[in-house]
Amino acid sequence: MDLTMTLASLSSLDKEDPTIRFALSVQSAWCLGNYHQLFSLYRRAPLSSAHVMDLFLERERKQATARLLKAYRPTLPLDFLVKTLAFSDIDATDSARQFLVALGVKFSDADQSTINCKDSCPVVAAAVNSGAAAT
């Protein structure tokens, strides 16, 4: 409710500020469940905006992972997930792999470069739903 009131109180001049426009774009992508747009915005966040987004990014990554697993059956390349979910640190692939293992994702190959969507879908959905109940 506070966010809605704050947004309503912004003047036209306020909305022209690049940082506020960015924040409004993030809020819109988040509300619409547009994870592609949300992670694209995260990659090009101005100033320290990415640090603020880090506060909710893991939860959004979990939900996006659940959607991706449903959409890309039977398998999904890990590299695609790394790019889509904006893992961008030096060891992005390892970070993504650790994130997925913690979710219970099953891999199709020994080097863990391909995700088995069919076997991972119910496990990830349960993890996302249990996380939603906790918040």
C-alpha cells in the first residue's frame, strides 16, 4: 500500500529521473512476473540499485527456475540458465550450479551442464512453495 501511495505521489518531473524510471521498470517487471525483464534490468542497474535488488533476487530466481523447468522440458542447458537468471560474478556457472543444487535440481550429465527438467520440476516447485509459505 505504501508503494502504491508513493508511486501515486510522484510528479511528472520525478518520473523523468533515470533512477526513478529504472525503479518503476523494476516494480512493473516484478508485479507482472516478467522475470526476463527483471533480470535484464538487474544486469544494467544504475548506481547501487543492484544491491537493493539483491534483497529479493534469490526468491525471484527460484520462481523463475520453476517456470523455466516447466517450459523447457526435457532438458535445459546450464549456460542458458546462467544468462537468463543474471548470474554475473566471476564464477557465474559455479554460483548457478550451487544455487540449483540447493534447490534440489537433477542434472542429466556427469559434468552438471544440462538440467533434467522432468525430474527437477516437482522438487523445485516444492522448494518454491515451501519458501513462499515461510515468507
